[in-house]
Amino acid sequence: MLALAENAFFAVGIKIEPQHVRAALTDLRGAVIAESVTSLHGKESDHVLAGLRTVYDELTVRLPSSSVLGVGIALPGLVDPAAGLSIDPHFFHWRNLPLRDAAEKMWQLPVWVENDARAGALGEKWALSSDADPSFLFVTVGVGIGAGIVLKGELLEGGLVGAGHLGHTTVVLDGLPCHCGLRGCLETVANDAALLRAANAGSHTRYDSVTQVFQAARAGDGAARAAIEQAASYLALSIANVVKVTGISRVVLGGESAVAGGPLLVDVLRRILKDLVFAETREQVVVQPSRLGNAVWQVGAAALVLEALYTPPIYATTNPVLERVMGYAPS
């Protein structure tokens, strides 16, 4: 008999990429109302903060300031959500940036920061139907490789930062050096750069993007198909280990390359993965694409705000989002 006034309040979700900042305005269900994107003009923190300001202003210019509950920011690399720190973003020129504090000072709003893959897992959780299995592994494939593990509806995290960094699991002993400082990481053999490198090494055709590689594979190019099989084999190896450790049966594939690869990548990964898990559980393991496509990042970032609003017991603690909804601090 009662329902939320879905458009009474809004959340902003922002994804920081190497060249762009993308953002979405969502309602209280996590449905996207509007989107914005701007280019970055540098890798320093002031350039990124300027990009954050631009997309936020574009999304909220016609809204009462009191209707925005908060902002979630998803970005690559090591993130300490509790401290609000971007520790090592890989693609940018800073370390231990207090991003949450800088953003809260800029907007005078509560802000959450999280690793992009983990935020994406939250976005996928919000896109679930009510009868779906609440446990799944969300894997992102693109410039980097990341993951978020959702167990019984809760995003898994431990006492150390870095939960979900599937791309930095070791798959080749004493393999290629990785930008994280380790060697033989999954990213070195299965990310976009590795896929392009393998495809170009085996073909007379010059590929400039992973989209071209997938298009060529669909058209029957053997070198492109072999490169995809190789990258998927390494990816399946890491995923199979997570499946066997956690007992999770559902793998959700997201990220730019997953969108570009479409059913081809899903089918190849599903086939290889089934040979790497226990025979008794082989038919239960499911691989499927993200329901949200490339919007999963922004929806996931906005979900950081919505999770703070809906996580019980909201009445028993100081909740900055609830303060904005109710106009007072709960006691």
C-alpha cells in the first residue's frame, strides 16, 4: 500500500576513466535519469576534480540542492573506502589522494569512493530481479581487469584494501612485469593491451582496437579468434579458482571489452571455464553479460549512496544520507 516517491531524491554516480569522467543521475531505485561525460585534460588531481565538477554541475543544474543525497565515485586501482583515499589509481599522477574529503569540500555533500570493479558489482546487484541468486562474481575486462564478489547480497571485503583485484592474481610464474609491481598478473595476458598484442603478433592485419579484434573473429579471422581464446583461457583460470574457493555459481561479465566482445566472449569464456571447475558443479556454473552494459559503473557508484540510505538499521547510527532526507540527525 506504500511505495517510495522515487523522484523525491537523487544520487549521483561518477566513473573516473583514464581519458574521461562519466556520470549518471539516478532515482531512489537506481534507475538512470540523466547522463553526462567530459574529457580529462591531464592526469593530475586538479584536472580530475575539475572533471568531477563539470559532470556534477551538468546533471544537477535544474535540481534543488537539497534533493541530491550524495555522490559515489568509482575509479581504478587501490582504493580505501573507509578513509576515502585513492591509494594508487595506476593511470593517474597521485598516490594516497584524499578524494572523498576534496569532493565533499567541493560539493558540501556526503561522498563515497570505491574501486570501479567493486562499484560495478554493486550496480549489478541493484539490477537483479528479486528472485535472482544474490551471490555472484562480477568481472570487468578492459584496460584493466577487476572483480567484485557479492555473497548473499553483500559485497565481500576484508581487512586489507584491494579485495576484488582479480587482474593481479598470478597466472604466469615469473611472467611479464605488471604496473602493480608484480609479475605474471592476469592483466599482463588478458587485458585489452594483451589481446591486441596477441592478435597483431599472429596476423598480417593491423588491429588498433579490441573492437576490431572481435569483429575480425566473428568474420572468421583465425588469428583474432586465437588471441581471444588465449586471453579467455587465462581469465577462466582465475575465475575458476574464485568459483572453487567461494562456491559461487554465477559469473557476470562487464567492462568495455565485455561489451565489445558480446556473446562471442561470453560463449568462449563459458566453454573454457566449464573445463576448469569440478565436474560435479560444471553444469551449475553460469556466465552471463552485465544487465547494465557500460552504465554499470555509474549505477554502481550511485548505489554507494543508495546502499547507505537503505542499509539497516538506519535509525541506530549517524547516517549522512538519512540526515538529508529527514532534515535531522537520527538519535
